[in-house]
Amino acid sequence: MKQKFDIIISSCIPLPLDNVDTDQIIPARFLKSTDKNGFGQNLFRDWRFDKEGNPIKDFVLNNPLYSGCILVVGKNFGSGSSREHAAWALAGYGFRVVISSFFADIHRNNELNNFILPVTVSENFLETLFKDIREDSRTQVRVDLPNQRVTNMKSLQSEHFEIDPYKKHCLMNGLDDIDFLLQNKDKTEQWEKMNSSMEE
């Protein structure tokens, strides 16, 4: 799942629903595993498949018109339980970017920790993007992490998005928290030596 981020240009999968919670992203019955692998196949399980396991044709992930590594969703995405498995499922399915007008804080951080970039946009940007995707399923979005800009390539509407500088550095360099600490091991040891000598 560790992938360096720079600029991503992709078509989108639209899910124009508000208040999608983590139990809808990955139902609780699939949380037994502590291994990240395999969760993608159960992403939005109860919306994608009926009780017999047959694909529900009307659900967007089963619609061949839509593809891409960008998920576009309504506001308040990832509310409810703080389960990290929801981010595992999104990453396991292949999403690299999620665009919404509002993310639940814990889920937003879980996405970042699993190399998914949550991009918060205005309601107007989101509404226009949903409209453009409805009109043309091939509509692409350009996500420029270095410059923190997201652009609807059809309307050319563009917005700046916020991201924590530390998380930005980690995404751009393909680092998780442990990788970052190991990368800065020499600096940490130098700081410890300096402070231990001051105490003496």
C-alpha cells in the first residue's frame, strides 16, 4: 500500500451520498482479521452484493461506465466507528484519493496513515464534479499534492486543499510513521546525546 504521491490524474467513481459511515464502508462482520490484505473485496459489501453474493447492478462499483482511483463522495464521509479497517478496504480496492466536502476526523487520519489522500473541497466544487461525472463518466480530476491543488479537468474548476505538512511529507516520500522515525534515527540519537550531556 505504500506508494509515493506526486500528481494523480484519473477518472472518478461517484458516490453522491452524505453521512457514509465506516460500517457501510466495511461491515462489522468482516473485522475479525488484523491483516490489511483482502479487505478491498468487501468494500461497501452490503451495497455491492445481495444476500446470495450476487453483484447489485445499480451500485456504482458494479457499473462498468465508472473506473479510476479517485472516489468522490458526499459530505461527512467516514463517520461512526473509528475502525481503521475502513481505510484498509478503500486502499485494498485501489483508491488513492477520496474527495469530499467533509471527512470525519479519525477516518481522515486513517486514510492518510494508509496512503490514501483525503481531499476536502467546497460544496460548490463537489456539486459541479458530481454533475460533470453524471454527464460524462470519463471526466478526470487532477490532484497535485506538491502544490495542494485539485482540478476538475472538465470544468477547469480548481481549488487549494489543506493537508498537515508532516503527512504531506510522508505521502510524497512513501513513508509511514515508523519509516519516518528510522529515516531520522541519526537526528534522534544526536538530540539524545546533546540533551544527556546537558543534564550532566
